Amino acid sequence: MRKNDQLLRSKPISEVVISHVSEYYISSMTRYLEGLECRVIPHQERGKYQIQFPTGTTENTYEGQSTRRAHRTVVILPGGARLIKFVLVPLNETYPVYCTLVLPNEVLFGPKQTTPNLAG
């Protein structure tokens, strides 16, 4: 998202069900989201999780961020944290819709590490 992208719509969001999530990703996601006062609950279907957001969370749609088959929105939590929500609609309608949240890189990989200058 660029700074000059126009906000088309903002609406409250209380929960989302994400799918196709690995155990590694969900463990990192759970730690991060629970720190933001969200709840992560295993869904009845394997590989899916229900994310419950705190009151005051909004889902924001910006111009130029979605196509007919790929929807990208920004979820903004009350404290200002931002998550990107992707919903991918498959060409074959018999396949399930894919929904996920994208976490900041430092949540998954830790803070950027600097390499000491060994040249002296």
C-alpha cells in the first residue's frame, strides 16, 4: 500500500477464519495476535483458525488493492497495529476460498540483524 492510496471503505471487523495455515506460522501468529488482545481459536476444519479481534478493529479497503479473484484489505487494530488480509478466490469454483493474514516479517523471523564490520 502506498501513502497516496485512496481509502474506499472502512468497516468494523470482529473475526475472520483463516485457512491453509502451517503449525509454525500459527504458533508465531498466535503469540503476536494475543499480544494485540486478539484470540486465536482452532476451527473445526483442520488447518483453519478463527481470529477474534478486539472491539474497535476495522477492515479497510483501498483503491487498486484488489482484483476479481484476489482481495487485499488492511485490518487496523485499536492500538494502531496493521495486518494485511488476503482472500484468494480460485478459478475453479469447486476449490475452497483461501484466506490468510500477513504478519510483519519481524514476527516470523525476528528483528533485522546487523552484521558487525570486521574490516576494522
